[in-house]
Amino acid sequence: MTDDQPTTLWDIACLFLKLGTTAFGGPAAHIAMLQHEVVERRGWLSREEFLDHLGASNLIPGPTSTELVIHIGRKRGGWPGLLVAGTCFILPAAIMVCVLAWAYVRYGSLPAVSGSLYGVKPVVIAIILQALWKLGRTALKRVSLAIVGVVALVLSAFGVAPLWVLLVGGLLAVAVSLDAPQMKAMFFSSSAPVVAASAGVVPTAPGLWPILLVFIKIGAMVFGSGYVLLAFLRADLVERLGWLTQQQILDAVAVGQVTPGPVFTTATFLGYLLHGPAGAAAATVGIFLPAFVLVAISAPLIPKIRASRIASAALDGINVASLALMAVVTWQLAQSALVDATTIAVALVSALALFVFPRLNSAWLIGGAAVLGALRYVWS
């Protein structure tokens, strides 16, 4: 039973400010909290409508839980509701991350802060592994998709740019879903060469426009879980542009995990490192702007996309390729995070806790590991 009474923008703002401040645990936790608030408590959507909007969010690139929030805002408050819901969900986390970025820049070399990050990084690896496991069980629906995943994994491991890996994954999945004549027609009518990204390096301290444009590009390309963002951040900011180090990317992810709200607020932290508060604002606007635009454009088209066999197959392939990107970047980041017996033990214990207690809020593990890391440095 849905509530047919009009929803004010104030009601929308209050709900999503609350969720933006308290929604720890990543996209899966956000979706569960949204279902409880908008379906069970408020009756803003029926269960079927909620699932429709969730499916629509999964069909477009960007942060799924944030796009679901934007869909709900549009449904209940029209175009103003779309803007209010998305902004109120993003803003609390962005402010928290910006404050933590300031503290990182000012105090990052102090033992207690370094110790906290030393403890948190292995937990981040465990959290990503849990996400890989859960998403893999959903995405690998057929043997053919597992083969697509292996191909994407190999391409990513050999340095092919993330966008090309996703494109190949989608094309392969479409190809195996067609019969022989259709496959022949597709391959003879078009081709998509795969090349690695340029390794050119741009000087550090970029301007605000380059920061904005790079994060708009990343926000428009990240398909799948928010953790796939790591692959794009590393490919663009570390390897292609040389603006940041891999260690800074991992620190940004660790700090982003301490805060509620979207995983994409990692961009806020990185923007601050690049250009202070103005850079944080530019990166935040850039990374989230495509989500608002894509929801606005795609919402009326979702029924047609769902009905298309080819579009559905392409989506399956893109999701599997996204998991391959996550796996490769997790391996690369683990080499920076698991540096001794202590960090390996923290990662193993965290992974065990997450797999044995799947509803455990990862914020508790993050907080505990941060305290243990700080104490280790104090005692030493």
C-alpha cells in the first residue's frame, strides 16, 4: 500500500539528510535502509516500484544506491525532488570526507593517524573481497559469463584501460547470446579495436577545470559496484596523469569507508589532495553530475531497455567485466595494504567476520582496526 499524499521537498530533504548521515556499510546496506524507510515506514513506493527503480539504477553507470535515491526523489517530488534527494544524500558524507582530507594533509605523517590508516587498509581489502563474492554470485549466471569474466580479467591484468575492458565484456556477452547468423552479421558490420591507455604523465597540481573534467569522465564510465571506481581512479589519476600515488588512492578509499553515504565521496578526498577545498568541490560535482543526468534521461527509457534481449545481454557482460576490474585492482591495492604479518592477520580476521556475519556493519571493523593501528604506533 503506497502513500498517495503529496511529498514535500522538506520531507524528502529530511529523510535523505538523515540517511546520508547514518547510512554506513556501502551500497548493499544503503539499499536495505532505503527499502525500510520508503517502502515499510513511509509507504512512498510499493515493493514492486522499489524493485523497478533499483533495476533502473543498475542499468546505468554510476553509484547504484545514489542513483536509487535520485530515482525516488524524482518519483515523489518531480525534478526538484530529484535534485533535493541526491544532494541531501551526498552532502553529509562529502563534508565529513573533506574534513578528514584536511586532517590527512595536515596530520597524515603523525604516528597516530598513520597507525589508524595502517589498520584500516587491510579491512578495506576484506570489504572489497566480500563485495566481489556477493556480486559474483549474482553476475556469473551462466558458464559463458564466467568465460567473459576470465577474458576481462586477463585484459585488465595486462593493462588494458578499464573502459575498453567493459566494452569488450559487453560485446562478448552479446555475441554469445546470439545465434550464428546474428553473430556473423554483428562482427562483419562493426569492429572495436582494444588498445591500452596512454601512459603520458601530466604535471602535478592540476587546475580546477581538469579536475572537474576528469571526474565527470570517471563518473560517466564507472559501471557496476562503486568499488569498480578504484580501477578507474588508479588508471587515470596514477598511471595516465600521474597526479597521485597508489598509496594516496588506497588512503582515500580507507577514509571514504569511515564515513557514511556513497563510496564515490572518495573523489572528494582526492580532489582536496589535488587542489584543496575548491578541488574537493570540483571532484565531488564532477563524479556525481553524470548520475543526476543519466537518471533524468534514462528513467523513461527503462521499460524499453529491459525488453531488449541484446541490451540485457550487454548489461550482463558489463557487470561481469566490472567484477574482473575489481579483482585486479584489489590484488594491486593489497600489495600496498598487506605489508606484514599484522596487516595480513587483520585482513583475514575481517574477511572471516564479514563472511560469517554477512549483516555485520563494516564501520565497526573500520573503527576497531583504526583504534588498533593507532595503539600499535603508540605502544611502539
